[in-house]
Amino acid sequence: MMTFFHSTKAAGTAKSRYPTLEQRRRSRTIRSLAIALCAGIAVFLALQSMAGMVATKPVATAAHDIAKGSTIDEDDIEIVQVPESKALASALSSRSQATGTIAQVDIASGDILTRPMARASPVPAEGMTVIDVAVVSAGSSLFAGERVSLVTSGQCTGGGQPGTADQAQQSAAQDETNGDAGSSGEASQPQDSCMLAKDVVIVKTSRDSMDQDIETATHIQVALSPQEAATVIAAKEGGPIMVITRK
């Protein structure tokens, strides 16, 4: 009888020493999960360490395509972090810097906004006056901040400067000889025309609400000296005023 109880106890003890198949599978699963978790933590810490070694800075980028001459709004801007670089010295770094500026070129979605690409709305210099002028031109080709010259056909009255095509070509050739052709870069002045104002800044543009299939007048606000303003105002009653843009 005693032998029977001893045998039963011994059998139970021996059985408890060896885990079942289910227990072994569970142990392997736990070990695999622990190893994977440790590996993930190690990779995360390594990436964090590498990121801390690379200096970054915020830059303003275009959230979508922006057309040349458009006023950039806050919704047009997305701020991203990029590695620090000397090439980004002129990049705008905040929404406040870019909001309200004028796109000087066509900007593609994702492009970094720089100061030459997005300039502030022009502010007339001291002593200048701003007048509204209806000009014969395509409204989409003119934008705030652009420098243009105002010309009208016919004889000059009230202080304009007469010019011919030959004179304009000679002036352009002289500018090229002096190495200043890129800065002036104006088209030839029409024959028997009158230069009302040269190299003036457009402050604002707008287009008449008329049939888009016909040529309509574009209204531009330009900053002029008092003398130039008087000349342009006097010329409004004559022929149409045209714009000569830079090349």
C-alpha cells in the first residue's frame, strides 16, 4: 500500500518537470515577441540619435501650384522641416513671412519659397503718388511688383518724351554696350509714340469684368513721381496707353 502511494507521487513529480507542447509554443512566442520588441526599440533609438546629429530648420513650401503674379495666402503655404544648408539661406521660414507676398514666378507644389520667388507687395517710395491707369494689355501678364514703362501713340503733350523705333533700338544697343541690357530689357518703343513714364512699379492690377473673348482694358495702379502722374493723367484723354514690359 505504501509502495502504491510512493509511485503515484513520484509519477506526478516527474510529469511536472517537463512542459507540455502548448507551454513550449507559448514560451517561444513570448521570446520572439520580446526579441522583436527589443529590436524595434533599438532601431528607434538609433534613428533618434541620428536625427539629433543632423540640424534641421523650418521652411515654407507651396501647398499647391501657385501662378506667377498671384498673392500668396496662408492656405497656400505648408511648413516642413529640412536639413540645414547654406542653399536655404534665402528660404522663407514661416507662414507670416510668405503670406501676402507676390509670386514672381510660377511655383510648383512642394517648391521651397525663397525671397526672390515671393516678394512683398510693393510700397511706393516717399514722394511718389499712386494713380489708376487703364492700359491695353493682357491682364494675366502683369503683376504687382513688376517694373514697366507707359507709352501712348501720337504726339506728346504735357511733358511726355517723343520717341521712334530707331531711337528705341539705338537706346537698347547702347544699354547692351554698357552691359545694362538685362536691367533695361524693354521692347522697342512704337514709331511716333510718346513715353509717358519709364521704369515704374506696378502696385496693383485688376481686369475689367467684360467678355473674355474680346480685348479688354487692364487697370493697373502705378507709383509715379508727381510730374509723371500729371503726364499720364493728361494722356488719358488721348489715345490708348500701352505697357512696355521687361524681357
